[in-house]
Amino acid sequence: MLLYQKGDERAFEVLYWRHHRGIFNFISHFIGESGNQAEELLQDVFLKVVKASKRYEPSAKFTTWLYQIARNGCIDHFRKMKHRKTTSLAQPIDSEEEMVLESTIAGTDPSPEKAARISEVALVLEEAIAALPEDQKEVFLMREDLNLSFAEIAELIKCPVNTAKSRMRYALEHLRKTLKREGITKSEVIEGEVSRM
């Protein structure tokens, strides 16, 4: 970013190719849509990076600054919409463990029946993530998609670290309850979508 500030256009290309996929995944999960709207928000993020490049100061990690821009873009997107999905079913979980859900891809081609079940599991999980309250969803996605630490998340959303951790716990509990209600086992989650739940 410092090179781009000094006029090195190729430095911006490096930044874009290094971060665009992560930003796109974050945006698409955050707004619950991976089509044109997510692509437009992605382009807006990098346009804002260009416009703000002269004001950038390396006081924090570049990725923290970049994801703050992406987060603000998602929040602006929701403000423009007439309604939000904010169903709150969060309850505290029993253990204090900190888990991060990580996407995985099955190593072998599954049978048609298994492929259908994997698709079903993935759909239920996507819908459960979309139904999370906004504050829980953003923390979950920052941990899951971006692999940010709770300290980094707290800095981004301007809250205490313990608040970020509790939002993650509530999100995980909600997802577990939804999967259990749908009869989805932990092994199916591991096979089809995530490695730890």
C-alpha cells in the first residue's frame, strides 16, 4: 500500500489479487448474496481504497484497514435496504471453547445421494448463517472467512474483545441448534461444508 501511495500502479494490482477473493467471500456471506450485488460492493471497496490511498497511514495492519472499508460498505448496503433479517435465537453455550468454522472441500467425488446430502447441508448452513443477528454474523464471518483474531475483530467493530468472543459463542450455539433441528450430524457438516462445528 505504501508503494501504491508513491505512485506504483502495479502495487495496487498485487493488493487486489492478494485480497479480492477474501473480501468477496466476506461480502457475499455478510449480505447473503454472491451475485451482482456482492460484485458491485467488492468493486466499491477497491474504489474506496484508491480514493483513500493518500490518507492511508500504516498505524494498523493493511488487512484491518481494508476489511473495515468492506464492513462499512456492507453496513451501508443494509441501510439502503428496507428490511433486514435479524431473527435472534441466540442463547449462551455451555462451554467457553473458541471454535472457528473452516470451509473444506471433499477429496473424492461423492455418490449422487451423498452429493445431494452435501448440498442440503450446505444450504441449511448458509440459511442459518444468513439468519444470524447482524452483530453475531459479522463476528462469525470475520473469524470464519477472514480468520481474524478476536483482538482484530474487536478493533474493527469497536467493541471489547470479550464482547466479540460472546457474539461468536452465540452464533455458534445458534448454528448448532439449527443443524441439530434439521437432523444434520457433525460428521455431515465436516464432510459437506466445514471442518469444525
